[in-house]
Amino acid sequence: MNKRNFALRALSLTWIVIGFVVFVASLSAYVLYTYHQTRTTIVQGIDQKLLMAARSTQLILGEGYHDRLNEISSDEYRHKSMLLSQLAQHLGVEYVYAMVYDAPYVRFSASSYTQTDVLQDKVTRMLDLYSEATSVNKSAFRSTQPLYEVSEDKWGHFKTIFIPHVTRDGKVFLTGADIKTSHIQTELAKSVKEALFTACFFFAIALLVAGMYLLILRKTLTTDPRTGFPNRLALEQDLAKNPTQHLSLAIIAINELEEIVSFYGTDVGDEIIRRVMSHFGEFTAPFKVYRLATAKLVLLSDANKGEHYLSSLINEFPATTPILQDPHLYIQVTAGIASGNKRLLLENAFIACRQAQQKQQRVCIYGQDPTQIKTIQESHIAIAKTVQSAFEQHRILPYFTPRMGTESKAVEQYHCTPRVLTEQGLILRPESFSEVIRHSRLSSQLTKVMLELCTAHFRKSHHAWSMQLSWQDLADPQIMEFIFAQIRRYPQPAKITFELEEQEVIEHFADMRVYINVLKSKGVNIMVASSNSGLLTISRVLKLTIDSVKLTSSVIEQLSEETELHEYIEHIARLCHERQITLLVDGVQSKYQLDQLLSCNVKLVEGSLIGAPGPHINVSQSNMGKDFQASA
């Protein structure tokens, strides 16, 4: 549990770090993009302004101005300077001017001025020398395109444009304009600040939305949607946060709830567990009641009350009072209780709950027989290793149990079941490893191995045979495709019967109907094994397109002089006959049982009287033949 919480916290921290990195990267990219776009816009605006100023200078001076430089009077020059000064002020540039090249010098042929220039008597005069002329400035006289120059002097940073022109007599002169660029950095800094503010604003909005989403998500993840009570994740989080290291915990299983859900629907099942949780919730405050699984819930208690308080609380559950009135239902509960270190509570309570169910006790407290529990767990581990080794080393064997027809008095079918051959040469029966197969998720692998072995064994014979399939097999597309492939390659698919458990058929009735029809379309037969569940369930099963029904040994064991069970079997046999379904009864051990079944019109029988399972087919079943002749 702590490892899971640690993993969840590590995952949350990882996502927080990733989110922060993504935010910083996005913010940096946004700021850089904004900086670049703003700078580009400002520079383009400056270039456009300079270009307009330089071209306007030529318009103000006129086309013949530089053709008659020696004829320009002082009054005309002052007038042009005044116009250029107004142009510069209007366009927002520092200076506009015209220049001629008097090698190796550059001289002003016209220039604007500022108020400061007038006050300091620094107004440019006709053909004044431009001592700060740069190489770009001089090269502009040889250019055919406008040239831009960025420069710096004691008055600041400037950007300049030079546009070359040619007089009528072929002389080159320039019109130009200067503009200060120190404001660019100010505007860029302002733009960056605005971008940062905008990004932070949206990040704050994103954080708010993410926070609300996480709160809703956490509420959703830690709440059972069917009942509204906290779920297992909430339990693990609360255990981890609880400052008390030692607590008591009870896992309560509602008996037969899954059967009730299968019969009445999930809404009835949810209402039952909701009422049970509400009942216990009145006595466990301030601790919550948690829904652990479909039919399981969890109670917590502190060390002061402990396991004895939880035990008495569960024992006093009102099992004789109907939990629901419509439909009228009573329920029983079974519980396992564990106390001690909170990191081990769930695991220990699960073990105690399984013990209570196996021993059919109301409450079982963990730790009362730790040696036995440890021995059972070690046995399960050893069997799991043996089974896995058997798969790897091809030590899975098929055993064949004969089934006799009551009319033909001959073996009509063989039922195939798996055995595990250990490295020591021992044969393990299915009941010793079936739970390990189920918990190890090896049932599909076992189905594939058994199907391959059986089809190979019976391929060249005319014997009919059967083997069991589980709900997990039918619900697995890969296993179904494997089954279809084996059927396609088998010469007589009508000799194959697949057996299904009645409980799985009822629990997944709609899907099972589809799977049965699909298998039937491949030419095989379907049998459903019933465990004395009653006429209601049998009648529902008989509505399916199946070929046979098997009553398991739990039915035949109760067959005696009592007429009720005899009539029950006889009624089922009659229903099967009306629907052309074969009725098989398993577990026939005596001649008396056989006679009773013959009188009920049972068509197929199986059991130790008929023949024991074996690794080889033995058609001559002498004892069986004599019993049948005597019965006849």
C-alpha cells in the first residue's frame, strides 16, 4: 500500500515538474516570439519612416536644386532648411538632409535643424563639411539602392538612410535621414513585460482550472460511483495519512450479492450494499466506511476499540431483518478482521475473510492460526511453480472419462480433463491445481494446450469427446481464434462438445448466448454443467441453443428414496426431451443410483460405476456393461 501511495506521489510530482518545465518553455517561447515580432515591427516602422523622410527631402529640394548649387542664395538655403526642419519634426526623425561628395570629403548641400541647434548656433550651412562621414556614407554615392546604417556617437544610437540621386550632368548626391533608436529598447522591454504579464495571467487561470480539475478528479477517483461512498483508493490514502500506526480493519463480504445482482440487476445490488454501508457507518465514526469491491466493504477502528468492537458490531448485524422490502431480500455477511501495523491490515484482513468464507463462520480474526495460514500459502507457491514448470516442459496430460448412453449401453463420449505430471512422476488432479491456475491467469494457456492434445488424440478416431471452456476463454478474441483454427482443421467437428459452467452462463447471459451461437455455427456441440441451482436457472439455460445439460455429482449424491429429487430429475429430463437436449448426470457410483436415473429417462451417465478417468481410452468397460444389462 505504501509503495502504491509512493508511486502515486512520485507520479504526481513528475507531472508537476513536467508541467512547470512545459510552462517555462512555453513562456520563454512566447516572450521570444513577442520580442522578435515587436522588434521586427518597430524596425520596419523606422525603416519606412526613414525612407519616407529621405524621399520627401528630394521633393522639397526639387529636381534642379543640385544642378545649380553654386547659384543657391542664402535666403533660398534658409527657406529649404526651414522646410526640411518642419518635415523632420512632422515625421518624428532627428534630421533630414542632402549631401554631395567632394572627394575625399562629404559636404551638406541642405539640412534640417533643431531648436537646440539654433540656440547653440550649430545650424548647418551650405557645403559644410561632414566630418563624421563613414565608409557606408561614402559608399552610398556609388550605390544604386538605398543604404541603411546603424551608428553610435556622443549623442546616442542612430539609424540612418542614404538614397542616391543623379543630377542632369551626371553628378551623384544623397538624400538622407537620421532617427534615434534608443527608444527601441524601451519599447521592447515594455513589450516583454506585457508578454510576461499576459503569460502569467493565463498561467494563473490554467492553475485555477487545473486545481479545480484535480479536486474533481480526486473526488471522482476516491469515490465509488455506484454508492457515493469512498472506494479502495480513498482507503489507501486515508491509511497512509493516518498518524496512528496501529489500527483495526474489517473486510465484510455480503454473501450471495453477486447472485442477487445477476438475478435482480445492479441497481438492487447497489442499493443493498449502500444500506449495509450506511448501517455500519452509524457506528464507526469518525472513521469512514469504504467500498472495496462489488460485494465487499471495509470498516476501520482505532486501537482503543480494536478487533473485538468490530467483531461484535458485525455479529450484531440484523440478518433476520429484510434489507429491502421490494424485492423482499435478506442477506448474510461474512467478515475477516486484522489488527496491527496499518501497512499489513488489508492483506491480513483478506486472508481472514477467506478463512471465514471457507469455514462458513460469521467472523474470523487474523492471527489465530498463523502456522496453518503460512503452510497453505507455501503450498500454493510450490504448486504454482510445479504447474508453470509443467507448461514449460510439456507435462500437461489429458485424462479421459467415459460417458455411457443409457439406450445404446455403450460409451458415446469421453470427457477430457487435465492432469499435471510433476518432476517426481506424481499425477496432480485438477482440484489440487485449479485455484492456482485461476489466480495465476493460466486458464487460457491450459485451454490451448488441452485443445491441441485432444484434437491430436481423437483426430484419427470416431470417438466423440468434450472439454471445458471458461468465460475468460470465450471473451478472449485470441483464444476464440485459436479454437476456430483447431475446429477448421478437425475432420469431424460434430464429435466435439464444449462444456460451460452454468454460473458463468447466467452471469454473462447475453454475451454467452452470442458465443454459443458462434461456436454452434462452427459445427461443434455445447453442454452446460448445472450444480443443482433450481428449476428457474435450468429453465433459463434450456432457452439457449445448446445440445446437452449436465447435472453434476452434487445432485446424484442426494438421490435416495425421497421422491422430490427423483421428480426434479425426471422433470428436467422431460424438459430436455421436449427441446431435443441430451441430459447427462455425473457421479454415478452405484447400481441403485443408475436404476433411479434410468427410471427418470436420463440419456447419458458418467461416474465411477461407468469408468474412472485414465490417460488411455478403454472401450471395454466390463463392470459397466454388466450393470447395464442387469438394469435392463
